[in-house]
Amino acid sequence: MKKFLLYSAIFFMILLVLNCALYFLTEKIYWKGYFQHLDKNHSSFLLADSHGLPLKQFSEKYGLYNFSTESDSYEDMLRKIKHIIGNCDAKNILISVDDHTLSSYRETMNNLDRSIGYSDIRDYSSVYEMIKEKYIRHYFVLLNPKSRSVVRKYIETSILKCIGLHQEHASFVWSELSDNDRQSRSAGRSNQQFPSKIRSARLTETLLDIIQLCKKHEVSLVGIKFPLSKSYGSAIKNKGYKADSIFQSHGLTVLDFSSLYFDHNEYFENQDHLNEQGGELFSKVLADSL
């Protein structure tokens, strides 16, 4: 019995040390870059997935705080909006209603394990549920599948780099690609973002929750469709899941900039994301449209 207790204690200590090491690694490579501390002086906010990232802090020159993060779904954005409303004097929220935002692709590719940091006790059925979801899964990396996956990929890539077997993705300049290359990349991206004709019921319900929440707190809600390259606009055609139509059916404004830079490939990083130059220019266009 004593040996069993001793071995159990040793095993527990090993797991604890391993978890601590993985936690600090995860904090560095996965968690740290996600959270933003709001400047409470702002009253206007932009929420989007990676399409909002090229605007960086350019939009803040015009009083619009960029709260966008790669892979954010409407569920992540709902948590952020609750956080904004609870901590700021929010008057205006601009949110992405791009054609892919109600895709099953965005339902599975999200930041739910990270945006949970913006939740509070009111979002849970009990204190126990909050502790389990918000804290245990955060600090105990071994119990968080997504964190484990991120760490595993990071370690594998680091090892491959050390032994010289890691292959970097080939870089390219979108405007310098041939028309055929741009069309090919656009078709591939289209197939990824629009895997079926059916939109996500879960994200649709969440979008409706966002609309109702903003109405309840008298926050102006505006939909944004970000600029796309011409080749990508042609590739997706009528594949959109109509988040913009949901907005319009509730009497909300939608600002559609999807075709704004169809003749300016030099403003794009790839088929559906602006580069830094495009982001800076679009920040002013967006501000002037409000």
C-alpha cells in the first residue's frame, strides 16, 4: 500500500510538472496573442475573423477599435460583445457578415477555447460549470485537446527545423501571380469555406442572439462585407450563406465592400485578405462610410 501511494505521488508530480511546462509553452504560443485589454475610452468596435486583421490599429485613428482575431466565429464574437457592453460605453459595433461567416467551416474552425476568457458567471448554469470550462481546461493543458494539438504541432515543427527537414510554405505576392494561379488559389479557398449548401444552424442562432443583445442595450449594429479579390469574387459567385440578408431582414445596415478593390490586386495578401497597404486604405474608407 505504501509503495502504491508513493508511486501514485511520483506519477502525480510528473504529470503536474509536465502540465506546468506545457502550460507556459501554450501561454507563449497560443493564448498570449489572443486577449486584448479594451481601452474603455472607445465607443465603436470592429469584430471579424482574419479578414479584419489587415486593418490592424489603423482604424483606431478614426475612433474604431479593431477587436478582430483570426478564426473568430459568431460564438466568439458574442462573448466579446458581452465583454464590450459590460465594460465600455459601447455605441457602435461593426461585425463581419461575409459570405462564409455562417459556414460549417467556421463553426468548427473557431476560438471557443480561448474566447471563453471573456465570459463571466452569467454565461454558465453554475459556478462549477464556470470553473470547469473557464479555468480547469485553461490551466490543465493535458485536458484541453486543442491546446495539446497546438503544442504537439509546435514541438514537431521545432524538431523538424532542428534536423533540417522542415519545409517553409512558399511565399508569393498576390498581384504578381498569373491569372491562372489566382483563379486556382481562389477555387481552392472557395471549396474550403463553402463545403456545402447548408449554413450552420448553430451560428445562425448565435448571430440572432448578437442582434437581440445589441438591440436590448441600444447599441448600433452594422454589418460589414470585406473587400475580396476579383478572382475570389468570381469563384464564390452565389455560394454565400446570407448573413447579410439576416441583418437586412432585421432592419440593420450592411456595408458591402466586397467588390471595392476588384481592380487592385496590389491591395491583397491573397484571394480574400487585404495586405497592410490595403488594410490602411480600407480603414479610412470604412470610417468615411459610417
